[in-house]
Amino acid sequence: MSLELSVLVELTQALTQTESLAEREGFSTTFLQHCQQIASLTKVASKQSEPFYALLVLRVHCLSDKAQHALNYLVATQLLCQRMSVNEHTAHTLLSAAVCSVFCPVQQHQALLDWLKQRNHSLWYSSLIALTRILPHMHKRRVQSALSRLQALQRLMLLAALLSDNKSHPNGLRGQLQYWAPKLPPSFVPLLDSLFPFPGLLPPGTAVRLPDKTSALILSLTADGYLVRHISSPAQLKTVPVWQLHQEEVQEVLATQVVENIEELGLRWDAQWHNMQSQTEAISACSKSSYPIAQPPAKLIVIQDLLGHAEPDLDKLARHIADEGFLAHQLNEDASRRARLKLQFVEVKHALLFQGLARTRHLLIQQALLSRVNQHYFPLQESLLQMTQVLVNSMEVLANQNGTAEHGEVKTLGYFACAGLFTNTWLKGRVKLPQSASPNYSLTGLLAVPQADELIKHAIALAQGWKQDSQLIQALRYHASPAPQIPRPARRLGCLLGLGLLMTRQIWFGESETTEMDYYQEAMAYLRLSPARWQYLKWQTVEVTHCYCPR
């Protein structure tokens, strides 16, 4: 038995144990810990993609009805999380909430919600709100207005619950989608769209009728149709071949199939299927590849090297940038925004000439960094992106106040300073930004998060991994020190970051002025800024900051 199948066995055993625990004790801290353990097992089990996702439509005979429902719900939730590129820490909380909603006694739902709210488990809490207060009323007409007000992950949890209800719509996933899709508001369209091409209307585990009146089980999806094998007893499976079935050959979707236990999945998805799978153009659950954050993209390194030449080949440089569609788009957009006549740039070479090599270098680093730290969705992503924009814009406005145009290094510093916010595990489980902390001129005080010192350490490590200049790294390390104590080469950048953080807090949180603070006075004096000029630049920052999202 493979590791993933053994984890699936462990998962079903854990579901049975958790069901018994909930029946004996009801809602308890131990019960919630079991839910979190099940979420971790689900994540590992999902690596055995086709057998795992087949459990969305298959029934395991050895499981009770409630444990079977919990298993279906976990598979549906993990499927949507994977298809929508949800951050793994966020997905873990959603999986915990899914199994919790099935096993927690109905009469204790309110006590559970109160407990989660008191302990600030806001994502878990908001997920259960949708399940306990809206799901039971899905067949009522008035539910439409409530559905339209749901947040993104609440919609995901609700759709997963609907897809896992095999009893109401026994005609497989196709029957569930055909019933619910017309009844859901437009805000659910991205979720519904993510179900294609995988798992589609006929996911792995679906039993179908063939033209010759025989029946087959779909094992996996391919570009041309499906890999299937005839439905037969476990003892006969070794002699039953796997073959390619075209979509038009499917005559009918049959009733939900039952497997005796998880071990039987290993007999159906065996070495013969693996061999066939490797020889075909398979369609899998993975939505897109993930890339490491610690180092820059290889393509960016090549582009940066070309930019560093004394006489760069602009045509070659433009081609390399154009090959990276996202970077090319951002370069054209930024050039269009900066153009005095608001001209729309279409050609990468024109934008490159307009921006200049130095600014282009920094812009590409900034956008590549933002893209890497935002590969996976979490609830606070948009808010953190907007806060980052306020910070980098305030730093740029402060840097430009004496009429000297910057080439982008100030904004690059701001983006590296904020990068740790997007990788902070604690923030992945929240739906609202925490309040600010202290000191108000330090990155550690921008948001009240546990182990805030790690934000600076992460920013420095990331800047080093991305081969940034020593002045930028020193500015990250010493920005919260008094201006005279910041190393001279990084003093200006350090003061700009510290004052940028102060201004961001005043804009975002509406904090009062800090004119009496020693840090403020020293940094303002070094940059030759007056309090009156500060007020003007703050409003200028608000004016130039626009809504932004790199996804």
C-alpha cells in the first residue's frame, strides 16, 4: 500500500474516532484538536490525487453516514482550495471547520461559535457562520440576498457543502452541479469555473454506462476523455484492463459506487493505471505550479543581467520581458500611468525606453516579488496589498519632495519590507487586519502580530536571497534606529522607511500626529522636511494611491 493510501486509511479511522468523541463529549478542546489533525491528514492524503478525489463520489462501506458525509465534505473543500490556489495554512483552517461542522452536535453550534469568537479564530468562525446559518435554508427563496453578502472563503465552504451532499442528488457531481449552478448568484461563478477541466462533470470514481450496455469506473481524466476499467469484484480487478474511453461513448451516469474499504482503491488505481496515466496527457487537480519565494525567478536573473550591461541590447531585453507576460503587462501599465499625457503603452520596448533601465530594473524586481508572495489566496491578501501600496507610495512621495526623481530603489525597499506580511502564518487565519502596535516607526509595530521581530528578519533574508544592494539591506536592519545611528550609506533609505511607516499608520489607522517624537524629529531634520510639508505630502500620498491587485 502506498504512503498516501495508508494516510487515507488513517484519515477514515480518525473520522470514526472523532465521531465517537463528539457523541461522547460534544464540543470540547480535544474535539477541535482532532478536527485539526484530520485537516492535516487530508492535506497529505490529497497527494494521491485521483483515488483521493474519487472519494467525492464514492461511498466507503465501513464508514457511518456521518463519517461518510465528513469525508465527502473534506474532499470537496480540499478540491476547491487546490483549484482556487488557497494558501495551505488558510486551507488547513477551512478543512478543520468542515469536519467540525459535520460532527459538532447541532445544539452546541452556538457555544462553538462563541468559543471561536472569544479566542479570535476569525476565519474558522466566519466559515462556520455560513454553514450553520445559511446552509440549512438553501432551498428558501430569501437566501439569495444572504448568499450575495458572503465572503470569498465562505462561498467556497458553502459550495463544498453542496457538492458533498450525495444523498440529495445521487446522480454524481453532474447532478449536483446541474441542480445548484442556476440557483447560485454570480459571485459563485469563479468557484464553479474552477471545477473545469478537473474534475469536470464526471470526476474520477464516477460509474458510467457504455454503448455495449456494460459499466465502467472512471479512474482519471485525459485530454481525449477518460481512463476507465470495467466494474468488477476486487478479486477480478487484476485481470480487468485499463483503457481509454472517449467522452461521446458515455451513455449514462450510474448510481454511486460503494467500495468495501480504502484498501480497495489501491486495487482499482493500481500499477496498470499508473502506466497508462504516464502515457497519456492527463488532467490533474493542480491548478498551477508553485514557485519558491526565497530566490528570484530564473528569468528575472537573466533580465537583470542584461540590464546591467554597459550597452544592453534593447531588442533582446524587450523580447525577454515580453516572454514573461505578467512582467510585460506591469511594465506597460506603470509606463502608461506615469506618462504625462496618460498614453497607453502597448510595446514593451517603448515602455522600456520611457521608463529607463534603472527604473525598469526596480519595477521588475518589485512585481516579481509581489507575484511570488501572492501565489496563494488568503483573506487578508487584498488589504495587505493596499497597505503595501500606501507605504511604498508614501516613501516615494517623501523621497521626491525635493524635486529629485527616484529610480525605484525606494519602492523596492518598501516592497521587501512588507513581504513578510504575506508569508506570516498567523495572518493567514484572520479575516480582519489587527490593530497597529509600537513602535510606530518600525516594521515590527505596523501590525500587532506575534513574533513581530520575524518580519524584519524575513525581509532581510529575502533581500539577501534576491541579491539586493547592501544599502537596502542595511536600511531594513537599522530603519528603526535614531537617524544618527543608521549607517551613513543607508541613512536616507532608513529614514524614508521609518517615516513611510509613520505616514502609513496615520493614513490607514487614522493615528494622530507624532511631532514630539525624537525619531520623527531626527528623521525629518535629516530629510529637511517641515511639519507643514509633511501634511501636504500625506495628502499627496492618498491622492496617488490607487486600488491594486497583482492576481
